[in-house]
Amino acid sequence: MRIMLSTTLITSLLFAMPQAALADDVTDAIAEAQQAYEEGDLAYAKESLDFASQLISQQKAGALVSYLPEPLDGWTAQEAQSESIGAAMFGGGTTASRLYQKDGASVNITYTADSPMIAQMAAMITNPALVGANGGKLMRFGRQKAMIDDSGTVQFMVDNRVMVQVEGDASEEDKVAYAKAIDLKKLKDY
């Protein structure tokens, strides 16, 4: 009986461990929010949900960084950077960027996602009349349409959710090469 009770206790603990291992800051914040809501503390419930949302955004930012291309032949790259901006600042969003260098020239790629400002920018980037009026030109690689402004910066929208900017003091040819090196399928799946 004692052995069976010990075996049952150990088995119960083993099955409980994976659930405990799954607990993280996000689920803790959501649980705190639920408890605060049930206790009528709406301010703390909202604060906890905002905190959980920000943590999820940080995780998504890390994923976005992984979609930045590796340096092209002869180029080096700095460590990629990411930032998750809360809704209180510019409507929120997630950015990921990486600086690439070669022979004193540089290219910086920036992705901006999950921002309400993207919809507003999409009209400016994809409208041929606006592009031409601002001294830019349109280009296409594969099915992707892009705009190149008078400084050679390449900008385009992926799935109307992710804005891509390829800028820097490198040649327009280098910036276009980096734009073409971006894995558009991964960005669409983001």
C-alpha cells in the first residue's frame, strides 16, 4: 500500500511537471490578470494583460530578427537589433534591424510590423503616382513591388503587414541586392 501510494504520488508529480515547466512570465501575467479581474481590481487586471501583451510582442520581435538576411558575399553584419514598442508610442509595433558593411559602405535593413502606421505608409509606398511625385521609381523583383526613392532607399510592404526599408550609403545596386536577399515567404508567414 505504501509503495503504491508513493508510486501514485511520484507519477502525479511527473505528469504535473510539464505543465509547471510551461508556465512562464506570459501565462503568469495572464493568470494574475484573471485573478485581479475576479477580485474586481480592473486597473491591475488591465496592467497585467498589457504586460503579457508586451512580453508576447518581445517574443515576436525575436522571431522577426531571425528573418533578416545573412551578409552577402564580402559583407559583414552587426548583431541584429529588435524593439517592441507599446501601443502608447506611435500606435505600437515591432521593429528588427541589422547593419551590413563592406569597404566603408553600409546597408541597414529595417522591418516594421504590427503597427497601425503601416497601413498609412502602404499607400505612399505602393501608389505609383505618389512615388513618381516624390522623385522615386518603382521596381519589381519576382511578384514583389518596391519603391526606390531619390537617395536609393528601397521600401516595400510584405503582405500589407510588414514594412521593409533597405537604406544606407552603399550603392543603389547593393541596396537592391539586399532587398532581393530577403526571404519574403518567411516575412509573409510572420
